[in-house]
Amino acid sequence: MECPARRRLLLLSSHLNPSATTPCLSTSSCRKTNGETDCVFCKIIRGEAPAFKVYEDDACMCILDTHPLSLGHLLIIPKCHFPSLDMTPPSIIGAMCSKVPMISNAVMKATGFDSFNLLVNNGKAAGQVIYHTHIHIIPRKSHDCLWASESLRRRPLKIDQEASQLADCIRENLSSSNECEDNKGQATSLIGN
């Protein structure tokens, strides 16, 4: 079975039976040069590239980021190669996310910071530069001025026809992808407090 078809089948299977173990896909989707994979995370997982590993289990590994945004900036990476979050089976995402409380508490204690951002850059426009799914845990402290967007004034959502149409369109796309069958028909246009 060709790789994209196999990937879709595994993803669909993980939606139908999320508790089942998702088999590792080959790293064949990594870009190759002279028969070797160029994916730095795959090389780290195989022990072919250096990294400061802080945690590892059967599903994922957590390493220090080599270009940290703050002291203790970590990456949680799955041991299987998936190029983006939307191509990663829910069971793998669940395994990665289940480690966030434990790992974030450990890094906050180690750094003395009291907060953290959880970040996924998914796709080029979002800043993804390594096309192997990964989650950033970025320790934060007050007034660290890490994000320029934190100084931008946020505007409230206008409760108007455009917002209602956007919500309807998103719900339609959820229904058509069969990811939210349990919620189908249960959403309303506006939910009050």
C-alpha cells in the first residue's frame, strides 16, 4: 500500500479505536540524501544525533531545544515520524500531551519560572521548520517580553452574521471530516455565559 494511503488508513483507524496502539510508520517520509534520513528528530530518536534528553518512554521523547526561546525550552517529539500535527494519530498526540503536566512541572521547578506556553507550529506559515510533529514547552516568567503579540491589544469578537457564518462553516467542516460525530447537530450559533 502506498505511503499516503497507509497513513490515511492508520489515521482513520486511530479515530475509530483510539485506545489501540498505533503502529510506527517508517521514516520513509523523511527527506533522504544518499539513503540517509535528514530528519534531525528521527536521527536523535535513533541515537545518531546528539541531544539533551530529559524524558523518554515507548511513544515519545522530550529534549532540550537547541535554539531555546527561554531557559528550559523543551520539545516533546513522537518516536514515529509524522510530518505535521494533522497527520499524527490522536493516540500519539494523546501520549505526547499526557506528559505535559509532569514535564512542565519539572522544568518550572528546575528553572524557577512559574508559567509556560504550550506551542505547536503546524505548517510553514505557522513557523514549522522541522517537519516531524513536536510540541514546545516554553517556560515563562512575568514581563519576559517573549512574544511581541502580547503587547498587541486584542479586540473582542463581533457578535454578527460574519462570526455566525464562520462558526457554521467550521462546524460543517468538522461534520464532513467525521471527527465530531458525537457533537453533530448539538452546536448552537451562540452560547451564552
